[in-house]
Amino acid sequence: MAKKPPARIGRPPSSNAADTRLRIIAVASELFARKGYGIVTNKDVAEAAGISTGALYYYFSSKLEMYLAVYWTLQTMVDEAIGEAMRSQRTFDGRVRAILEVAHSLNAQEPHIAQFLGTARVDRLRHPELQEAITSPPGEGARIMSELIEGGIETGEVVAARRKQVEAVLQTIFVGLVDSQSDDLGRHRQAVDGLLALLDHKLLLPAKRAAK
């Protein structure tokens, strides 16, 4: 039996306006993640949220405004989760491990977040209005990366002269997890475990040992 669509509503009373806005953001994030910014229409989002297209404009004046609300909502969720993970550790090594684990946890609980943020990187290149509206990297993300590396320098785990190299490697790892592995939870777990093994010097054998 086909699932009955949610009842459509018009202009909402103020008591449930906040809930409706969150519902719109939730369904829009999944649609943008699957189809991309260019294909999704306001009508698509309205139908998925169970409201009229006209009612959608009560919350967002344009598709761009709605997309940006989705982007910053999800980016904030990720930044807060990463920030909490970092605060639980005192070393650079511990913080990187904690970030890897929280990335996997988020991907397991909310798989559309990673898919949306990965798609957003492509959409920004295709649509000038997104490139203009979204700073790169987001301010909080840049602050977290800076805090991570500065902390590693303070503990002696990161060589200050290699700051840029460490930053580039970390960005490659974190972005790579999102863009190339997040669509398969099992493969994502394998990637995280492999990176943890690499930190433990267990992923690769020294050349002489491997040759025996």
C-alpha cells in the first residue's frame, strides 16, 4: 500500500511555524543531497514537506535562501559535533581519532548530511550564486582546523614548519571520507579503521619486512 502523503497546510499559525521550517529544511536537505541544487524546485520541496508552494514562501523567499538555510544548518551540526569531539581529547592524535569516529557516527545516524555537503562542493562550482553566498571554508570549520593544528604544535606532535602540509593532509582525509566513502556505511567504517591503523603504524609494513 502506498504511503499516504502528509496533509497539506497553508499559512501556518505561529505556534507551529518553527516546526514547519525545520521540516522544510529536513526534506530539502535530502532532496538537494540526492538531486543537487539545479534540479530541485520549490514545488518538489513543498510537496515533500506537505505544504503548498505558496506556503513555502512564508518561510523562504527563494530557493537560494532555502538552500543556504539547509547548508548552514547542517554545517553547524557537523561543526558542533566535531567541536565536542575535540574538547573530549587533549592531544592532536586523540583529537584526530575522535573526529574520525564522530564522522562515522554522523554518517550512520544522518547519512544525508555527508551526501548533501559533498554535493554542495560540486553545486558551488556549477552555480555562481552559491559560490558567492557560501564562504570557503566556513568560518567555524576554519577555526576548528586552526585549533586542531595549533594544539598539535603546542603538544609537540605537529612541526610548526609543516603546518600547511598537515592542514592539507587533514583536509584531504576529511573531505575524502565525505566525498568518496559516505555513500556506503560499511566502506566508510573500513576507511576510518584504516586511518586509525595508519595512526597506529599498523596499516603498512616497513619495506624490508614486507619483502620477507
